[in-house]
Amino acid sequence: MLAQFIINGLIMGVNYSLLAIGFAIVYNTTKIFHIAAAGLYVFAAYMFWLFSVPIGLHSIIAGLVSVILTMSLSLLCEIGVYRPLKHLKATNNVAMIASIGLLAIIINSIAMLFGNNAKVIQTVSSESLTIGEILITSPQLIQVSVGVIIILLILILLKRSGWGLRLRALSDDEILFKVLGYNPDATRTVIFLMSGAIIAISSDLTAYDLGLDPQMGMNFLVSAIVAMIIGGIGKTWTCLIGGLTLGVLQALVSGYFSASWQNAVSFILLLLFLFLKPSGIAGIKTRTV
Amino acid sequence: MLYIAHILIILNIYIILVQAANLTIGMSNLLTLCQAAFYGIGAYLGTLFLNQFNISFLAIAAIVMTATGVTSLIISFASIRLKGDFFIFATLAFQMIVFTILNNWTTVTGGPNGISGIPSIKIFGLIQLKGIYPHLIFSYVVAAATILLMRNIIRSPFGRTMRAIRTDEIAVVATGRNASMYKTWAFFISAALSGVAGILYASYIPYIDPSNFTLDESIFILSALFIGGIGNIKGPLLGAVFVVVIPELLRFVGLPTDIAADLRQIIYGLSLIIVMFCRPQGIAGVLQPSNR
């Protein structure tokens, strides 16, 4: 049983890591507490459902469409709200409140259009793979393989590509970034597009396995934020460590104890980290006055 | 009339909550996401005492205020020195833990089914509040007392130091004042007042379940504060009126009933964004929310 729990936890952890990376690249660079990410998450899942169930496209095409639409919505949030606010010299907290407004608009528009009921994408019971005592269903297999490939791709892009370098430079020091002649707005555009895509992929993978409803976004986002913090704020690859740790912990708690207490346990872990090691498992050590 | 009285009672409860939030967020620049947790602890503890013991409101309020205040010390002790976002994360975690406990500790809190048939509060142990109008008058009294307390805090040396901390914490520390101590007290008072709002709610409705004390509720209180404006008395007052009364007014516009609730939320979201664009300091605020 232990092996089964750990495997389930790792698969969930990959999902958390993906969403955490989507949140973290916005948070680290723009310092916006991007709560609207929960709205994007729900939006992506509904677009995936819309194109694969009522319209009847193949899951892969529906997924791609959902990713592209979510990227545009993410960019719309940036161009329509965050960027004008930044040019008005608004503070971080103002951007956060505007983000809460965005979240309310997105989630309730979806609830209005599609109803408040839960929906499922994959109706037939799925095949599963058995290795020894461990059982993995085929949606889980898709989740873990696609998830891991995407995460590795993002991490390599961030480390090796020019825009990855610019992204890290922007998160380090925006004024110096401007002084050296780079355009922060252009980099932010890329950041929000990227973040939208990552959030959509994470959402589609989960929705395919577990179904969707308009209120699911906040739950997943909160777990992803926990993953981001216990991994360590300021870097991106740490989200992976945090996500996997959190996933395994939650699976063990729900396996041996009770599923309803898994949130409490993960937040107690978060509090312990905040009190004892605020930089997370592998984050940047900062000292603020 | 009953409907208007109901709205007014809810409004009074929110005035207390948003004023309490103003003390931490507006006065001492600690952004918290756990107002609803204290509200919930107050409601559940108040229910426990209303159900078990036949004591007056003042006694229950004193117990609940002490209990929520002491609970706030647990967070303060460990995280008041954490800067900016880390404090938000700590309060977020606390909020989620409290909600999970309320939702799962079924023997005491009744779990998701909540607790119903809560006896109403007694004033001085004699007069029991029966029906909606006594509750309305009583909620006015408590809200007015809260506003008076806030006014005095803002004008007192304590309030002045708090505003100084908000503007320049390092300067305050340099003049020999213990900034963390001041913040801890602000958080303590804020938590205690939220607890009182919880007792009022439990006694009035008289049914509580964990869904009233979620993270969304905390976010709702936070946005009410930011819409109204931080740092003074008028701001939170107007913010509470805005978030409680405006959605009710929209009931009379004649929206189709099946989408009315969602549409109200959308309008609420839009107004949040519009206020942040046009008046980032809030409708009646004096200061922009500062950088974390």
C-alpha cells in the first residue's frame, strides 16, 4: 500500500508543481499575488470540456485549443488590468485586489454560462497498468508523462534561453533591467503567456482525470502556493521539490488517516516552514529589514 | 421591513469585521487573510457558551475576545516579524487550518452540518433578545461601540505610533519603540473584535456551519476594506456598506433569477477593478495600500 500511496502522491505532486510554476513565474518577476490564476485554471478546464465533450474534438486538439485560449485570457489580464495599474504606479496590494476582482469575474462568468454542476470529461472507465502491487490508471500515466516533460522543458528554457535569462533578470532588479535597455513590458507579455499555458496544461491534465467544477480553482491554487513556499520562493525548479513533497504528504495523510484532514496537515507543514525555514527547502536566503 | 432589518444586522456585523480588519491592514500594514477564521472561532465558541451556560453577553464576549486574542498571539509570536508576503502566507495557512478543523471535528462543531437552534444572547443575564428587532438594536450598539473604540485607538498615542509604523517602520524602531509589540497588539484587538462579530452572527441567524468562515469570506472582508479605503473610520464603514448593500440593491433591478447570483458577483468583481483604477486609496480612504 505504501508504494501505491507514494506513486499517487507523486502524480498529484507533478500537477501541483506545474501549477506552482505557473503561479511562481508571475509572482517572482512581477510580485503580483496573481489570485486570478485560480480563475484561469477553471477557465482552461471548462474550455477543455467544451471542446472535447459537447463539440467532440479529440482530447489532444481540445487540450491545445484550451491552452491557446487560456494564454490569451492570461495576456488579457495583464494588458487589461495589471499593466495599466503598473503604469498608474499602483502598489502590489492594489494589483492583488484587482486580481481578486478578475477572479470573481472569470469564475462567475463560467458558472453563469455552464452552470454550477460538476462535469466529467472521460466517461468510460479507464484502462490501468499494474506493476507489482502498484496500479496506475491511464489518465494518471498521461498526467505524469506530459507533466514531467513540460516541467523539464520549462526549466531548460528558463536556464538556457535568452528570454529565460531576461525573466530572471527582471525578477532580480527591474530598474537595472530598464537601465540596460530591455523592455520590461515585452518580457511581462512573455511571462503571462507562458504562465497561462502552464496553468492550462496543469488544469487540463487534472480535469481529464478528476472532472471539473467552477469552484475547484482556489483549492488547487492554494495547494500550489503551499508547494511554491515549501520548495522555496525566488527560484522555479524548487516548485518541483515542493509540489512532490506536498503531493506525497497529502497522499500519505489521506491513505493512512483521513482525506478530509489532508489540507490541515499541508498547512501545518507550511506554517512550520514559515516559522523555521522561511526560505523553503532550497530557496534563496533573503534577509529583509 | 423584516428584509431591511436583516440587511442592516448583516451590515452591522460586517462593519465590525471590516473595522477590525482595518486595524491590522490599514493601521499597521499587516495584510491578513484570516479575518474569517477569528470570526468563525468567535461564532463557534460563542455557540458553545450560549448552548451550555446561562450567562450574559458581556461574560461570553469577554471569554471569546480573550480566546480569539490569545489564538492570534500564536500567529503573532511566530510570524509578526516575517516581512510582507510571508505574513500573508502564515495567515492564509491559519485560515485553512481553522476551516478544516471546523469542518472535520464533528463531535464539537457538527462538521459540515453545522449547529442549529442556538439560543440568543442575554443582556446582563436577564433580557433575552427575541426576534429580529432587538437583534437589530443590539447590533447597532455593538457596531457603534466598535467604531467609538476605533476612533479612540486612532487618536491615541498607540494609534499614532501605529500610523508611524505604517509610514516608516525603521524610523519608529530607531526612536526606541518596539514595532513588533505594537503590531501584536493591533492583531490581538482585531482578532478579538472579529470574535464578537461571530457571537452576534451565531445568536442572530441562529445556525452556523463552516461554509460561512472560508477563505473566500476573508477575501471578501479584505476587498470590502480596500474598496472603502484604509487608515480611517469612514473607509471601512463605506466599504462594508458597499459590499453588503449594493448586491442587495441589484436584486431590484430585475435580473433573471437563475443568473442573478452569478451576475451580482461579476458586477462586484468589476467594481473592485474599477475602484482600484480610479481611486486606489478606496472610496473614502486617505492612503494608497502600500507596497508589501
